[in-house]
Amino acid sequence: MIQRFIELGEGYSDIYELMEIAETNKRRVSQLLCLRTEIHGNPKASFIVVLDPANEGNFQPLYICREGIPADSKRFKLFEELSRKLEKEIIMFDVKPSGDFEEKELYYHYLTGILRLNYLIPPLS
């Protein structure tokens, strides 16, 4: 199994795209995640929609809007609405900010490790 983060962006249009991906693929939605962090003293969140692999192939996409969402914002409420609509609980974690890592790829390896240790995504096969 190969997992890959697919970064959408941090703006309002990006959260709508993330929601559309989830709603269009609702039978494949495995997890809805909210990763909380603090950047320059401001609480921020990343939203992740984890999809099960397609019927053919061994690829699991993790669509992410990274660290641009202020806590208690309209975007957070939209993600909560998506959760209710899909009847999926939002799983929340506190994580280090991506700026603590030399490269974005190292940050994604860090997140992958956390998700695997918590059995939210399967191990490599």
C-alpha cells in the first residue's frame, strides 16, 4: 500500500474542493482528520480526507488543507458539517507545525508515522 498526501491549499476555495472530493467519493472516505498546531502563537488546523484505495491499484490518497485554517473559523464549521453529512467522526490530533521540519516531505513522513501508529492508515505492504 502506498499512501501519499495531496496538498490542496489553505484558502476557502480549497476547503470547498476538499469537501467536494469527500462527497463525490463518500463510499471511499476512510477517515476525516483535523490536525491542530500552533504557528507564531496562533492556533491553526489542517484538514485531511483519507480515502480507501480505488478498486484497482494499491494507492491511498490523503487530501490535505495544511495549517491555514484558524481554530473556530467558518472553514472548521464546514468540515464539521461534512462530518455530519458523511456520518464520520472527525479524529483530532495535536502535531508539530510543518515549519519545524527542514522539508515538507519530512513533515509528511512524520504525519504518516503518527497515522500508522494510531491505526488510521494501514502499514506499508
